[in-house]
Amino acid sequence: MDNKILTREQLKRLVEQWRNAGEKITLANGCFDVLHVGHIRYLQAAKKLAGKLIVALNSDESVRSLKGDGRPLIPENERAEILAALSDVDAVVTFTEPDVRQLIREIRPDIQAKGTDYTAESVPERDVVIECGGRVEIAGDPKDHSATEIIRRMEQKRS
């Protein structure tokens, strides 16, 4: 499949094909509003955890509810295209829910990768990952990068 940006139904079919081929699946998720080196390191580390990496992308509406008015700066279709262009990413799917619990139930990843701003115990969806037979792994470098902080610094420079 050339296009890595998938609907939930397309993703479920692809995950089934991967599983039938013996692949392990890692799920990473986030807003990815302003892609920065911390995101790249997180996704590279997540890819190393298992064979296939799915990135679940917060929809514009869910980013607004998490980050506030004025966010996201980049629309979801463009954020998805940027993520799909990364060689470590095998599939991108957008979700509208407040978290990825429902998607975890649908695709049952072997691993859910979260960034270093979490611990394995503090991951909000940890209960569902375990319930679905997976495990949580912390991936990436220390949380020294933040899209929110980059945006704040840009706004300061403009003022």
C-alpha cells in the first residue's frame, strides 16, 4: 500500500495482514503539531521496539481540546502527510477521541510507545494496553523539546 495515511477500517485490515505475516506492531500517538527533533527521536525509538510502527494522530478538534485555541498550527491532513513521509512510520491514522483507548481496542498493538514525559505506570491508556495483551514502553530522548515551547519562543521573537 503506497499511501500510509489510512482510515480506521483500512488500518484494521492492514494490521490483520501484518499479523498474518508474523509482524509485531507498535503504536505511538500524539499531536505532532510542530514536528521537532524530540518527535523524530521518539518515533525512531518506537520503530525499534517492533516491526511495524503505527502513528495515531490527534485530530484538529482533539488538539484544540488538549492545547487550547489557536492550536493546532498545522492542519491534521498536513500533519499526517509529514508523518507518513518519515521512513520509520508504516501507517498513520487520525483519531478524534480524547485518547487512544478505542484505537488500542481495535488494533491491539503489541506495544504502545509513549514519550519520556511519561513513566510506564503513568501512561493513561496503560490499563487498556494490558487488557488487550500488549505492553507499554517508554521511547525517545529526555523531554527537552516541546512544540508548545517552540511556538512560545516564536511568538516572543515577533513581539
